[in-house]
Amino acid sequence: MAAVGSGGSTAAAGPGAVSAEALESGTASAAHRRLKYISLAVLVVQNASLILSIRYARTLPGDRFFATTAVVMAEVLKGLTCLLLLFAQKRGNVKHLALFLHEAVLVRYVDTLKLAVPSLIYTLQNNLQYVAISNLPAATFQVTYQLKILTTALFSVLMLNRSLSRLQWASLLLLFTGVAIVQAQQAGGGGPRPLDQNPGAGLVAVVASCLSSGFAGVYFEKILKGSSGSVWLRNLQLGLFGTALGLVGLWWAEGTAVARRGFFFGYTPAVWGVVLNQAFGGLLVAVVVKYADNILKGFATSLSIVLSTVASIRLFGFHVDPLFALGAGLVIGAVYLYSLPRGAAKATASASASGPCTHQQPPGQPPPPKLSSHRGDLSTEPFLPKLLTKVKGS
């Protein structure tokens, strides 16, 4: 048993003993690894399940629900969830919450109005996703939808003056080639196709969705960089605009039919699952994405493509031919290459050239903090917490 001195400190241990700092460091490292694996699982399941659940709900026999009502319900639930989270942050004080919202939403109305643009585009994007998934197999949509990486990269170069490495440009070319191969396979009639599906309309919808996703993500990031609002406040503001704009879209596209048949016409447990996934899936990703670096997010995207393809074979009788396998493989490889840290190769070469004695850490001193390898994945950046956004943009 270790001896404890009068000051309460443990006597010096032998050379084989493990210090408390080392134990704490090991525990923290293990906890961080667990969080990374949990983040990977959440990202994979959310990416794949949303597409599969929409496809399943839209192809069920019987009355088909109105997609515009599902978009509105998802925005309502997302806004209410963010409101509850802000209420919890104010420790249940209604007065403090009301004063905070009055200041953030009404007094700073210019910041609030700035979010009308991305909210409009996100609402359009959500409706386009329903059109695309209703007309394309889930696996084909999942592969083609990775064009959002290309559109996001192009908008980030144009609007944020970002520079891309040669490897990233090459991966974007590879991505476009893979998607083109998959669409050529689809146009060539890969497998049986239901009569009520229009692959051409599905392709136009998914390309428009990718364009809107890229622009909205970059625009939203640009707003956040000059803003001090929290992630929940911004999502609440997006939810308010999204609900209003979704109702306008509902009235314009399906107003007469909804008025005749009812807002919740065709809703089944599967449809409610889609709505809940849309509402809470994105917020859940906003929480876990802080533990996932770019490589992990790229790996999650690749796994979700594989998972969607396997599930489509079992659930929808999807047929995988060599052309689809080639295109999907190119897309998976492109996503992985694009997500690699830009300075990894240079840092490795520099370290090997400088020799083993460079930058030795003095004994007893804590190691220097590691620089983040996070680089502008704008499909998730808009939902990062305020602190991470500021660090990344500095």
C-alpha cells in the first residue's frame, strides 16, 4: 500500500508505476476513440437510412403521401427541438429565453433575414430529394448525390476564395466520371423499372439538389463566420423560415389536393419515420460531427453507399451490374481521396527529412497541441458548434 504524507500526497512510486496523468490520458484517449466510432456509425446510418426510408415510403402500394407536407413537418419538428434545447440552455427560465429570442431574432433582424436565402434553398433541396428518390433507385441516387461534393467545392472556390490541391481536383474529376458511368448504366436500362418512374426527372432533380446543397452550404458558412449565434439558434431560425417557405411551396404545388384530402393524407408509420429522420437526423449529425475528422466523414459516406446498395438489393430487387459497380467504386474512391488531409504527405516528407532528433519534447512537459486537419467539408460545416466554426475560419 502506498504511503501518504502529511500533505495528503502519495509517496514517490517506483519506476514501474503508472502515473495518474498517464491513466487519465489513456482513459481520455479511449473515450475519444469510442466517440469517433459512435460518430462513424451515426453518420453511416443517417446517410443511408434517410434515402432508403424515403424510397421505401414512396414506393409502398396504396395512397401516396404529399412530399411537401413531410418537408413542412420536418421543419416544424426541427424548430421545436432547437427551441427546447435553447430552453434547456437557459435552465428552464421562460423569461430569459423570451428576452434572448427577442434580441437574437427581432432586434438583430438583419442577421435573421440573412438566413432566409439558405432556408429557401434547403426547402427546395428537401422537396427535390423526394422527387429524385421517387424516380431513381436508392443506390443510384446515393451515388449520384455525391455530386454535392463537387458543387460545394466549386462554390467554396468562387465564394470563399478557397484553394484546392491537385489531388482534390483529380478526385473531383474521378467523382464526376463515376457518377456519369452510373447514370449511363441507368439510362441503358439496368434492371426492371416501375412504370411510374421517370429516370430523367430523377436525374434533373438530383443535380438541382446538389447545386442547391453546395450553394446553401457555402452561403451558410459565410454567414456563420461573421456571426456569434449558436448552432441551435441558427437551426431554429432556419426552421422558422423553412416552415413558412414550405407552406408556400405546399400551397403552390399541391394546395388543392391537400385541401381536399387533408394534410396528413397517406401518412403511415413509415412516413412518420421519414419525417423524424429528416427532422432529428441532421441535428444528431450536428452533435456527433465534431468528433469526426474529414477522413472519417469520407469513410462514412463510402460505407453508406455500400450499405444503400446492399439494402436496395434486398428490399427493392436492385440489380448490380459491372458498369454500376465500376461507377460506384470510382465515386467511393473519389470521396476518400477528397477527404484526405492536404498537408499529410508534406508533413510526413518534412518529418523524415529533418531526422529523428528534431522537435524532441523536454521531459516532464506536456506535448504540444495537434493542429486540426479539418478542411472545409461544407456539407457539414454549417452545423458545427460556434467555437469550432470560429477556429476553423481563423
